[in-house]
Amino acid sequence: MSVELGYYTLSVQDLDRAAAFYGPLFGWEFRREHERYLHVTNTAVPMGLTSGGPSSQPNLYYHVTDIDAAVEQVAKLGGGTGEVYESKSGRGCTCTDDQGTEISLWQPSPGFA
């Protein structure tokens, strides 16, 4: 089975302002996960808003079944890897491919796939 997009976020400056904009625009409903993150609760492809500044590109999280093996493969293929982190939704790692393009890998916790 091939790897597919599992989650994505839009980086925004202010979460409350973003919710006031995107909620009415797209009909999105939100659940606050913590002070820097809102999960969109009513989309087919799981997504959220994260604070930290605006970005012209979404943050893409590719769903993998084994984060440790995927990170090892990134390194074998000449890419770069950050530290694997853990959150309520699973384990993840920000990586770059062999040309410097940033991607994120995500192994969801049970119930988050």
C-alpha cells in the first residue's frame, strides 16, 4: 500500500481570527486542542490550524505505519530528519527530501487514523 496524506495544517498568525475567517467561509467547525492548535472537526481529510505565523503553503503530514522505519528510510535516501516527537495524536517527524523540500511523517495513535 502506498503512503497517502494523513493530515495537514494551515499556519496562521492568530487562531481566533483564522477561525472567524475560515469557519464562515468553508463551514469548518473547530475543537481547541491547545493554545497553539485548532482541529477542524468536520472535514473528510483531517486537518487543523496552527499558530506560529502565516505560511503560503500548508504543512503536509504523510501517514506512515512505522515512523522509525520511515525516518530511517529518509536518511538512507539522502534526506534529512529531525527528532521524532510524540503527541496525543501520534508520533511525527519533520524531514527534508534529498533536495531540501520539507515534509512531515506521521504515525497516528489509535483512534486518529
